[in-house]
Amino acid sequence: MCGLLLAVGAAAAERVGQVAAHPPGAAVASGHALATDAGLEILGKGGNAFDAAVATSAALSVVEPISSGLGGGGFFLLHDAKTGRDVFIDARETAPAAATPQAYLDSKGELDRDRAENGPWSAGIPGLPAALVHIAEKYGKLPLRTSLAPAIRLARDGFPIYARLERGYGSRREVMERYPGTRAVFLADGTPPKTGEILKQPDLAHTLELLAAKGSDGFYRGDLAKKLVAGVEAEGGHWTAEELAGYRVREREPLKLHYHDWNITTAPPPSSGGIALAEILQVVSGWNLHELDQAHRTHLVVEAMRRAFRDRTIYLGDPDFVKVPVQRLMSRDYAAGLRASIHPDKATPSELFSGQPAPLEDDETTHFAIIDRDGNRASVTQTVNLLYGSGLVVPGTGFLLNNEMDDFALKPGTPNAFGVMGFEANAPKPGKRMLSSMTPTFMESDDKVIALGAPGGSRIITEVLLGILAYDDGLDPQQVAALPRYHHQWMPDVISAEPGALAPETVKALQAMGHTVNAGEGTWGNLQTVMWNRRDNTLSGGTDPRNPVGKAAVQAAP
Ligand code: DON
């Protein structure tokens, strides 16, 4: 179901000054209707937004194995209405000790793309299961077993395969069919997944049961952990039992910034998203974007994007391993300096880039957003990285391992699958988290409270940025999710644009300023967002119409 926009109003809401004290119900938006329904089910059982986040996250892991799962990781941005505290749960994968940069070079010293993207070497130690347990124990009201029940049911009883799963399988088939464990899940009936067929995942149901019964130990120690270590070894990779047992989520302070009337709360390192958003928004806040024609507005936003992505390349990495100059990159003075370097109507050429452009695939990774009736919020982006992650399911576990190692700068200055590169700050080290673009975000003004985010690799940052600018323009959640997108990431030095994003005369004007514009790439992204308008006390959601199986829904308070 797509394009759903609902609102419930409360006639006699308790008010604090001009605005309502509580939402009139709850709202959930996610990339799959069954995962949205899992969140609503748990809210209906008395769970809060954090229990619902566990339920939706686990359900997405079952119904979108192409995008995220127990073998991957994610970032959970949470707002606790009672304490007013925002916290960022970092469940990013970590590098196994064996994954040295040399392990990814071929005999000619070039980056071995197959190792970086496929099979055991491409996988980091998973973080998502630890996040589910941590959030249920520390922030939830319901037992983990209750919040995992919808996902267990979906894994055991199955769900209908949809076109994106079938298409994605087609494009990853050769890799997926290398591994007996993957064949057992996706070729159980002897043929590849087909739209309309039911996909049952009994081993995944069992793994989720173990997590429900034993918490972290059910995944990171004992039989399942032994299977993972042996399964990775059997395919020629190397993980240790200690690396699994030692995995921990990190609680981090989210980044806070202001843009016009908005307080924005967003992802800190090891995400690059929050810093990039801060740089771009602070640079463009020097102009009145509302007054500019489309060509000049796009030019200035693109120039800010270009500069933020350059800094991403050089400075950003896991803050537990490298000193990230957060204060400097987020400072107003720094933004003023960047702004001064932008010509009002001339492109600044990025240095010529000798790598390959990012291949555009279906966007994977997934985002969901939840607000509950107490005003608690969750904005969550989770991933196994590329389509179906590494393609490797260790026999008997039921889930795909991620291929997140490709998000490290495995070879300095060599672009990854998204065409972004890095240097020492993002070099792999044992236990280090790879730099991410995932940018789960909250926006708050005097009357509106919003959660938003998106998949899309490096394009996540610009999707969220354009979402913020669109909310600032006064668009509603469904319009924000549908809005045509453009993107620039410094290297390659090109503006990518979806059909309809830039008028033909804007493209001409940008070209005249010296920009290269590629407006023929098709579409990307899958933005999910919910909004509580505290002034009229309504809730609404927006789900990306590019993804026909997503759903935004509002549940009235009982
Ligand atoms: O963390 C990151 O930035 C990437 N692993 C996200 C991957 C992604 O969004 C895939 N979608 N196209």
C-alpha cells in the first residue's frame, strides 16, 4: 500500500500553552505494510514506540531480507518523552580482526571487489540482534518475546514475495547460489523466489525464538554463534567466537543543530549523515532558498553538498578509533568559510575522479519512523548494505550476512559500491565500525514533531536533506516522501536528478553555470516519515510511492 496519508484529531486534547501535550494516537511508517502492522500490533498491546520499533525492525528483517536483517546492523534514534532525552543506539557492524586491508587486495594490489561485496569477507560482525535486546530491556515496556512475536509468526508462516524481492534475487543470483545455506532459504522449492509465492523461513523463526528466549546470548554465544564461526570458516573467511561474544551496541549522543525554526536531532559518527546535514544546512542558511529560482536554489544546495561530501571523505570514521573534528565541521564559522567559497552562479569543479561511477541498483536498506501516544519517537535505519548483503546464509541460521565491509575505505582513495571513498579515518581495524551514511533524524518546531529517514547509500544524506528543506517549505509528510530528488557527492562531479526533479530550463541554467547534470538515471530512495502537528493535534505519515509495498498508518488512542 503506498501513498497513505491519514490523520486523527482529538477534540479535547490536554494542552500545554498553544500546543497539545500528547498525540491523539500513534503513527508508524515503514517500507513494508506487514512491518508497519507489526508495530501497530505491539502498540495495540500497550507497547511504547520502543517496543514497536523492536517489532517493526524484526518484521522488516523477515519480510525485507533484501534490505536488512539479523545478519546486519542499524542506527536507532530514540526520543523518550518522559525525560525529554534523545539517544542514538549504534548497532553498526564491527570489523573482524582478520579483515586487514591486505585481505581485500588481489595479486596486482587492486581492490578485490568480489571479496569486498560478496561472501564471508564482505561481512562485519552483526549488530542488529544486540540492538533489539538492548532496546527491549532498557526502553521497552513489554517482554522481548512479545515484541518479537509478529516477526516470528511472519518467518514461520511466510509472507507473499513481491516484485522487488524477485527482481533483486535475479540480480544477485550468481552470488546467492554459491552458498548451500542461501540455497536452502531461497531455493527451498527448487526455484528462485517468484512474486506471489509464499516465502517461509523456519530457520529464521528459530533464530528469532532463540533471541526471544535467551536475549543476546541466544545469538552471540552458544550454538548459533558456533554455527556462524564455523559457517564463515567453511566459506574461507575468519570470525572468532570472541568477536561475536564481544559485540556491544554503543549509546551515543545524537548531534543537535538548528535550521530556521527547526531543532534537528540526527546521527553522529560513525554515521557521516549528521555532520554532512549540519554542514549543508548551515551553509545554505546564509541564503533565502524560498526566494530563489529553481536553478539558483539547486546550484547553491549542490555546492553545499559537494563540500560536505569532500569532508566526509577525508575526516569521518568511527569515533572510538579516530578523532573526528565534529565541533569544527559543525561550527558556524566553518560553514561561513565554505559559503564564502561558493560562487553565486558558477559551479566549483570537483577534482577529476578516476574511479568508476556508482552503479544504480534498487535501493536497499530500510527506514521506519514511529511516534506513540505519549510522544515517544523512534527513527530507525537498518541495513545489510547492498541487495541481499553478502549473499551468504550460514546453514541453519536463516539470515543473510551483511556486506558492510565495503563501507570501509578498504583501499585508500578507491571508491566503494556507492562511489564514495575514504582514507585513514575510515580504514578497517579490528573491532572498528565502518563509516555509514544512514541518517535517522528528528525535526521539531514550535508546533511540529517529525521523524524521517531513508535508504540509498550515500544518497541517504541528500534524501534526508531534501526532506528537511521540503518540510521547511511547508510540505506534508506524503509530499515529502514523494518529492523528486537530486544528489551530488563531490566525486563524481555530477548532479544526479530523478525525472521531474529539475525543470528543463533549470538543467540548462545549471549547465551554463558549469555543472554536469545527469537527469536520466531513474528514481532512488524509499523515504519513510511521520509527523505530529501539536497545534491542531493531528498525526500523519508519509511512505515513499517509489516502493509500492510500504505503508504509513495512524492508530487512534483507545
Ligand atoms: O551504511 C551505509 O551507509 C550503507 N551501508 C547503506 C546502504 C544502503 O543504503 C543501500 N541502499 N542503496
